[in-house]
Amino acid sequence: MATEHTVGFEPADRLAKDREGVRRRFWIKLKRVVSQLPFAEDLLAAYYCAFDKQTPRHVQGALLGAIAYFILPFDFIPDMLPILGFTDDAAVLATAIRLVASHITAEHRDAARAALKRLGSAAADDVAGDS
């Protein structure tokens, strides 16, 4: 049941409980929008922390909720709007990260940078293949 404090977040809460669905949909959306995300490294570090078996459950829950909000097809501010589109996603993610920052490790950040490098290489290969 929605309260005044949760209005609009219920779909993200339900989605966050489906870990494999979050994992699959995360990569699909990230590949599509990574070049537009100034917070891509933070998002990926949060992703790796959320799926790390060493991360406490309450931390995983907070991060999965933020990641689920990112992958939802509807937002308070639609992602397709130039400049503003991802501001709500960034705010939700920043809040979650602030709450659990001590659990995001150097290993999570290293994995995030490596994933961004791989995504950048794949995008460059796609562009090269188109020419």
C-alpha cells in the first residue's frame, strides 16, 4: 500500500525483488544510454556492490531499489528529455550511495571502470562496423 512517503516507488520496490530481472534489464538499458550518463561509473559501482555476496542484505536492498528505478520504463522525469532526463535517476542513486557508501569498495569501482572500458570498446567496434 502506498503512503505519502512511497508514492511512485512501488514498481521499483517490486522490481528490486526480482534480482535476475534487474540484472538482465540493467545491462540492456545501460548499453543503450551509457554515453548519456555522467554518473555511469557510480551506477556500475552500485550495481557490483548490490550483487556482491559480501554486501549486507540491507545495503543490497537499497542499491537494488535505486538500480530498479533506473531501469523502469517510466520516471518522474522521462529519460528521453535532453539534459534533464536522468536527473531523477541520478538523485535516487546518489541518495542510495550516500546511505551505503562505506560498502562500495575499491573492487566495485575497479569493476565499474573495467565494464565502462568494455562498453566503450563495444561501442567503438559497432561504429567501426557501420562505416
